[in-house]
Amino acid sequence: MRETCSRMPELTFELLDEANFDDVPAPTQPGGRCQTCDYWERIDGGRDAPGADAPDAGARASLKRRRLLAGRSVSGSYAMLAYRTDSVDRASIGYAQFGPLSVYPRAQSIRDRYPELPESPAPWIITCLQVTADADDRPDAGAALLDAVCNELDGRGITAVEAYPEGATDGWLPSAGPSSVYEAAGFERITGDDRFPVYRRELTGETNADAWSDLLRASKPADDDDGWPLPLPKRDPDDLFRLPPERPKRPNPFGDD
């Protein structure tokens, strides 16, 4: 998916995939690295990047990539990049991570603080919003990226998006980004304290048929792959038309009928 922002025509947005995973820019937090961060995916996760000689650095990056793309064949990628383009250069300046509440336990733990929040339908969560410090008009770029994410999720039929920007002197330091940028992108603070406020934006939930067609094309395996449209078990084809063997009956704990 590529979208051009009407307010900032030099920005384009792309969903994360295998090809642009390494384009995710460095976050504001010193020592952090989005390609290995599991802060939102695990209650005991962290943002710090592994050391240059850490033997698990590659495995952590591979796991993070799989997590972000895990739902692609069902609901689409869980991240988006913002690129600044001009006549001679194209640079990645922004990153947003999102997904259903069920895949981010830390977000669920924050949300559990506020029982007044609606439980159904469960919202999708924007966990991370980062824009490089050297980006022209950083807050506007962040708001434009949030708009692009919400437009994408609206096309997937999502009805509401929430975010939990943390209170900090430098609003870009926490991974969720500044609350003021969410407000500029149409989010409203609906509950919470200054440390863990809850911002929410209602969407139309009107599914975009073209977006789903693009999703199916992106997730379709190669033509020679037997796993499309549905994987079949590796067995004798005739087994598909045989009834399964009868299972032995368990004893009735209340006695015979």
C-alpha cells in the first residue's frame, strides 16, 4: 500500500514487509532498536537493542519480523513506514506499529486499568509512533503517519483505534510518541491519568474491497505452492473421502443411561 499525504506531498507511506523491514528508522530512545524490540509483545519485554556481538541478535530480528507479518494473510501487516521523497533521495523517517489488542499483552495490561472502556468490539492498538528528529516538521509528519494508519485500518473494517502515549518531558522518547500528535490526528483523550492516558479514534469500519484484494495478492504463495488457497494435509487423497474411525466411548461418570 502506498499513499501520498495531501498535507505533506513529500511523504509516502508503505506497509511493512520483508523487503523494507530494515528501513525502520532508529527510535528516539538511546540504545533502542525497533527491529528487535519486544516491549509491547511481552510484559517483561524491553526496547534495548542487543549488543553488536550478541549471538541472538539475528534470531530476535527474525522473530520481530514474523510477529509483524504474522497476521498478513488474515488482516494485513502490523506496521507502516513513512518515507520522505524528493527529486534525488528517498529516506525512511517514520514508523508506526499497530495490531489487535490480543497480540500486545502490555497494551492489555494498561487498558485493564480502565474498566469503563468499551470491551466490544475490541479496538486495534497503535503501540509505537516514531519520527526521526531531523524530519521536517516532525509533529505534522507523525500526524500524517497516524492518518495513514487509520485509513488503512478503516479499510480493513476496524471500528476503533486506541493508543496509550506515556507522559514524558520528551514526548518522542516513549515508543508511543507524543499525545499532542495523536490529538492532531483526530484522537480524543477519553480516560486515564497523565502517566497512562487513553486516546481513541472512532473509524467507520467500512471495508475497502480493493484493500482486501491487495491483501490477498500480497499473501498468496507462488503458483507452484500447494498451500493456496487452503493447505491440504499430507496424506493419501482418498483419505479425504473416508469416515474417521469410530472413537471408543468414554464411561458415563453418572452411570449408564
